[in-house]
Amino acid sequence: MVIRPAILFCIVFCLTGLVYSQTLSKSAEDEPSPCQSPILLKAQTQGLKSLKPDEIVEYWIRSWQCKRYAKSVGKDINLGYLQKQKQEEYYREAKELSGLGSCFTTVIIITVLYSYVSFALLN
């Protein structure tokens, strides 16, 4: 009787899967809450602007998991205030003309005025 390698692989794969699933099964009480994620805690303490671009996707996934977990437990979680804080920060920054944007604006205005005045004086 010859055992084919594919059949042997399937048997070993199924047995290791069974053993692995039995040893790593935990109760729901042992697992930490998704709301205790380091990304969510960082966003809550330092704000959304502190997140790096690669952490933003993880933040959205964790916040969705946290909302889902809170709904299943019966709690009310509101993470919308973080987005509102970020919008208010952007609004305050945009309200003032400062930084690199003001430098470019000043250079463009001076260039336009200089070219207009020189064109008017030459004609």
C-alpha cells in the first residue's frame, strides 16, 4: 500500500489544525477589549494628528471593532469627538495665513505687482 504525498500532507495538516485550535482557544473573558488598543489610546490622549499614515488604517479598523464590541456588551462608545477635534484644529490653522503658505502667497503677490507696475511704466 502506497500513501500518496498529497494525502499524507492533508492528514498532517488537518491533525495539526485540530491540535492548534484546541490549545489556543480562549474564553471571551481572557481576551482584552478591542477598545484597549494602543492605537486607540494614542488617538484619545494625543489626538488623531499624532497618528502616522500607516497607523490610520489600523485606527479605523480598531475603532470599528471597538464600536462593535461595545454594542455587543451594551455600552455606548463615542469616538466621534476625536474627528471633531481634528476638524477644529484644521479650521484654526486654515483661518490664519501662516507658515510656508504665507511665504508663497507673499512671493506670488510681489511678483504679480512687480510685473504689473513694470508693464504699466514701460507702456
